[in-house]
Amino acid sequence: MPELPEVETIVRMLGPHVEGKRIESADLRLGRMLLGMTTVNFASALKGQAIDRVLRRGKYIILELGGCSLVIHLGMTGQLTFSPADYVENAGFIRTVTGLEKPKGVHPVDKHTHLILNLAGGERVLFRDPRTFGKIFLVPGRDWPLHPRLSILGEEPLTLRIPAFLKRSFPTGSARPIKALLLDQSFLAGVGNIYADEALFRSGIHPMTLVRDLGDEARSRLLEAVKDVLRKGIRNSGTSFSDYRKPDGTEGSNQERLKVYGRGGEPCRACGTTLEKSLVAQRGTVHCPKCQARARTRTAKQAERIPGAGPRKSGKRAGAVPA
């Protein structure tokens, strides 16, 4: 599933192509992807609207228009690409081992293309989603932050002020595994399975460590790691394992630089130990048993007696591994 770096890459690349352009027509070909209105009303609401701004909130893409906001969630396999007016479609697709088809470059309109925004001048924005878990909806004016799907989102990691966040929003007494907390979109918006594994490795924290067993230094180290791996993902234009594509149809390159995600059974790039695979919060998880050794946990009573207790501090950051 596209996560924050992938969605941010799409927003940054798509914006310069479409901001200031007018939507001449909208062709929604799969009505069940649309929430809260009929396809006829949807097309009517978008016709003639100018795209003022393209932005991101968590894993959602928002196109702020003249009178409303178009919100798109890519789901698991969604692709949002820009087709220039003079682009000659290449009908070629690459069939993967799972049977899904990946386009070469900007994809042609096919059976998996469920939304076409026709812009003035012949340009188009195409939303393709083979597994159809993506969602589309309109919000009046600029009220998209109040929509139920977006109002529950936690803070944006990239702009997070860590000391204030630790005091205000970190659930220090929680008995959940720390990876489950990282995947909770009401905690931090946009972090998914890929970057949760990478941040836990970077901070030297075992994914099954209970939230209440993390001391102040470890919590701060983890949040810094989250920001670091997300920024790295954006620099590398996102992670392309199967379906994610940039608006120009090309792949990201972050998959070539991952430390643990998707590498179970391979040697750790920091110490050489074989990386272990497990299931945490119902998600496939990879960690290094040496770099992320699980610390001895405290009982609930000990946790209440020593709030915020953590590992002893030394001159080096305990458990941290290089990027």
C-alpha cells in the first residue's frame, strides 16, 4: 500500500502539472469507489472546476477545487498518473507473478482505470486501481479536514515537534506492541508497514516491545527515526515493489535501499545476522534479532512505579544502528 513517501511524491510531482488547470469532464467508471454521492452528481460537481492546489494529509491526496475538494485514497494498488496532451499511449503491460498487470510508463486507459479527469487542452489525470480498494469522495469547499475519514488522523510526522508530542500524545501506559502503535493512523498519519519496520530498525527497537516499556530516550529516538526514514523515502521517490508508480509512470527507488522490510532471511546490513520474519499487529514484520534485541520488560506494577523509565544513557545511543 502506498504510504506517506509515495503519496507525498505523487503530490509533489502532480501539482505542477495540474494546478491552475480546469477540469472539462470527469469519467468515473466504477461507482462503488465513490463515497457519499452518485456518479452523475459527481461528474456534474467536477465539470468546469479549476484545480487550485494539490496536497496530502496522511495517505490521502486532496485536490482543492474552486467550490469543493476532491479526495483520493489509493488503497493497496492505486496509481495516479498524469497523461500529457501529446502523449502516445503504449498499450504494453507487464504481467506479474500474481497475475496483476503493471504498465510501462504512463498507462493507457484499461479495465483497471476507474477515474479519468479530462483537463482543458487534452491533458488527463488517470486513477488506476487493479484491486479496487481505493476510495474517492468530494467535500464542500475547503472542509476536507473535518471529514470523518480525515478528522481522526494523527499528527503529520514530517512536521512533528518531538518533545511536545511526547508530552501531549504518546500513550506511555499502553500495553500494545510498539509496531501496532506506529501503524495506528490516529497516532501518526501516513506511517505504514514499510516505514514502521525501517524506523524500528533504525532506532534499534524490537517491534514487539510494549509501548509502556519504552523510556523517554527510546521514544524520542524512535520518532526521530520515523522522520528520517520517511524523508529518505521521499528523496528516493517512494518504494516500488509492485503497483506504486509516480505520476510519470516510472518507479520509485527506495526499495533498493531498505534495511529490513521485505528482506526476511537475508543478512542484516549492519551486523550480518539473519533477519527474522514474524507477524505483529497482523502485518508481516522483519527485524534484526541482534540490532533490535528485545529488552527485559517490566511488569505493570513496575511500570506504574517508575513512569518513563528507560535504558541507561551512555555516550552512545543505545541500540541505534546506522541508516
